[in-house]
Amino acid sequence: MNFVIGFHKRKKKRRKEAQKQHEESLRRKRIEARKKRKLEEMMVAGNAEETEDVETEVEDAENKEVKKSERVALCLIQGDQQGSRHLR
């Protein structure tokens, strides 16, 4: 009996962690969008031509990290949904 209860708690914890990761990735995407908008505004004003390359490299590295965390969260969520079907 304890194993089943423990499994449910672990499952809930995995889902909660996946949700947190998903929310974090969405937050990072919003931050990236703001950075791009600000950079575009600066380019229109003619101030950001020198900093564009550095910003692009930083954004590319962050985007790769966000994609990895999204895949992990999605796999965890999908795995939990498939597992719950088999338990019923």
C-alpha cells in the first residue's frame, strides 16, 4: 500500500517540476522577445550596430538551453499522461 501512495507523490512531484520548467522556459522566451524589441529599437535609432553580434551570440546560446528544457518538460508531461492511462 505504501508503494502506491509513494508513487502518486513522486508522480505529482514530477508533474510539478515539469510545469515549473515549462513556466521558466516561457519566461525566458518573453525576456528574449523584450531583448530583441529593444535591440531593434536601438538599431532604428542607429545605436546598436556594434552590440548586435554580441547580443545575437548570447541569444543563440540561451535559445539552445530553453529548447532543451522544453523537451525535457514535454517528455515528462507526456510520460505521465501515458503512464496514467495504463494504470486505470
